[in-house]
Amino acid sequence: MVKNIVILLLASALAALLVLRKEPQPLPPVVIHETAPVVEPPQPSFPTLFSLLDEARKNPAFSGAAMGFCLIDPKGGVVMEDNAQTAFIPASSLKTLTTATALELLGPDFRFTTTVKSTVPMKDGGIAGDLVIVGGGDPMLAMADLKAWADDLKSRGLRRITGRVRADSTFFSGSLYGDFWNWGDIGNGYGSGVSGLNLNHNRYTLVFRAGAAVGAPADLLGISTALPDIAWKNEVMTGPEGSGDGVVIHGGESTTKVHLRGTVPLGAAKFQVSGAVPDPEAFIVHHFSRVLAAAGIQIDESAGGTAKAGHELLKHDSPPLLEIVKSIHATSDNHETECVFRMLGVKAGKAPEVVIREHWKTRGLDFIGLRMEDGCGLARADFIRPLDLARLQFLAGSGPQGTNYKDSLLSKDGLRWKGGAMSGVRTYTGFAKTKSGDEFCFAFMINHYADGKAVSELSQKVMDAILGL
């Protein structure tokens, strides 16, 4: 039995060895499959626009620049985005957030109101107290209005004011300037302060005469509208011929000393520069007092104080809001825009930027990456995405004030737009009626560029490409 088992084991081992030594079997033939087709990237829907932006980024003139673009079709769909979800500095195109919101919330017929009151009733041709101008934030109040007030009061028998002429500008609280406005902005006319009382946009005009040669001091010849109690330090020099306005006015809130620096061009005999009034209350009091005196109304200033002015003598309304919005879009006036911006806050009892966010959220636009340090775009700390700026245009244009809003924008050759520009910043936003008859909304934003001429050329090509769709 044992012998049989051993024989069986030896046979099994021999069989296994033969298997191991057997010639290897051929592998199955390799099947060569056809190469999978190459999938081409999707072609852009608007190849001309895409190519323009793509080529611009390769241009040394835009080295280091940031560029974003968004295009929205007539139904509100985003049909082209190019870096559109990155926030950019908008400059004055930010004004459209303020104007579009104001038209919808305040209404096109809204008016700012200024009143003239007295601390005691007018009696026997006199006011035995103070005359007080109570501001309502009107950005359009002018010298002609003061004269009309004086003529009206005189026609009603006023001949003498025993007390003083005062002003109440507390309608708008806080600083005259945005917290993030540059030091080089706030003394110049385009950066004029925002008060509850504003006269002539709180601006004046200086007149310079250039020196005989480049580098020579420029003479300060005069000022268009008197500023009381201001000392001037003129350090303005003569720049090259054709160099334009290089003057920087360094002022500040309620300052009594204004520094004038920079250059005026060689050959200028009467070169005008706009400056910002440091103290709007003192400014309007000074000029209303002069106008009253010129009308034959005596101001004694022998009495007066801080008594409340409870007796209304006259009321003055601004032009309707729609006219102010048209002016804002036509001139890009920062002062007018800031008055409207602050009025949104006053009416709602909230910060104006909160009012704007909340309003457009109800319309389906929840801003991402938005920062509003003012309503006009003068602050470089303002940010908005091209996507949101373009969507705002669509919603404003299709909203309850859509016709008024679109008609208030600059218009030419099928474009309705608001631009924005400051050093290293250029933006455009609005509506384009294409050759196909459709109306698209767009936002084109460029930051941090060095070649302004190249930006202008590119912007024109982009607008032409949109119109050619």
C-alpha cells in the first residue's frame, strides 16, 4: 500500500515538472484600436470680441493691466464673460448704481427742498431775530436763487434784520468728503464737499497767468466767487506749452488756508482752475448776506443766537430728480451724485450703500464683490464686478423707470452709456443696439494700465464690435 502511494506521488510530481517545462503559449494578438477623435474646445459665441480681448492681453501696452468684460442679451442672459466675476475699480460708472436706484426709489419727480426761516415772525418790515437758511441737500442751488429769494423778501416788505444771517446744513451728517477720497482730490472742484447746504456746487474758480518761461512762477490773478477768511499760498509754476491743467489745490474741511501747487501751461494768460469751498455754510451765509444788502435789506447783527428758526418765509425746490440724473450722466458730476446718494440714506434711515444693496436684491441682483465707499466712484476703494454692473443695466433698463434711465444716459450711434475714468482706470457700461436690432447690455472695465491711448483705441474697437453683432 505504501509503495503504491509513493509511486502515485512520484507520478504527480513528474507531471507537474513537465507542465513547468512546457513551451509558453503565444499571447493573444494585440488589437490596435483607432485613435479617439480630438475634441476641439468650444468656439466663442462672439469671436471678434473674444479675439480683441485676447490680443489686447498679449499687447505690451496692457502689460500688468487687469481687464474684464460682460455681455448680456435682450432676455437677460449672460452670453459672454471674460474675467467678469473679478471686482474692478469702476470710477464714474459706479454712478449708475446711485442714479438707477434713486429713479426707482425716490422717483423722477422727486425734488430737494431748501427753506428760509426766521427765529421770530416778520413784523412791520423787520425781523427782530435771525434769518436762517435751512438746507435739504439740494446740489443745484445757485447764486441766482439767492437773488430771487432776496427780491421775494423785499417785495413782501422786509427791510431790516436785527440779528444775523445763519445757515443750517445738518440735513446731511458726517464729513463733507468721502472717507476714502484722496488728499489730492478734496481741494479741487471735482472733489467739492457735500453739505446739507450747497451753493454753486460748493465750487469757485481761480485764474492764473503763466510765467515767461517753463519753471517760472505763475501769478494768481483772482477768484470768481469770494471765499471769506481764506489765506492763499500760491506755489503754482509754469509747465510746458499745451501741458494743460496740472494744478492741485490742497484744502480740506473748514480750513482757512489753501495751498496751490502744480503747473499751468506756458503761454496761458488767464488759465482757469476749479476749487472746492472748504466751508459751505460760511460760503452761503456770506453771499446771501451780500445779496440781501444789495437788495436794500439791512442786517444789523446786533442780536441773534442759536434760537430755533420756526417761522417759514419761503421754500425753494430743486429741479426734478430726472433732470439731475441727466446732468450727472452728461457731466459725471461727483457733487450732484453724492447729494443723491446721501438722500437715499436719509429717506430710508440707513446707510445709502445698504439701501442700494437691499433694493437690487429684491430685483434678483445680489451684488458679490461690491464695495461702495461713495456713490460717485471717486474713491479708489470702490469695487464692482463687470457681471454685476452689466446686470444692473439690464434690470434698470427693463424696470419701472427703464425708459427714463436709458434716455438719461449719453447716446450716440446705437450706444447709451456711462463711462468712468481716473488715473489707471477706464470703464464703460450701458446699452448697445446692434445691427441685428437687438439690445445688449455690457460692462467693460480696465484697471492698472499705463498707456491711455491704447485703452482708448481698444475701447472703441470693443464698442464697434458690440454694435456689429
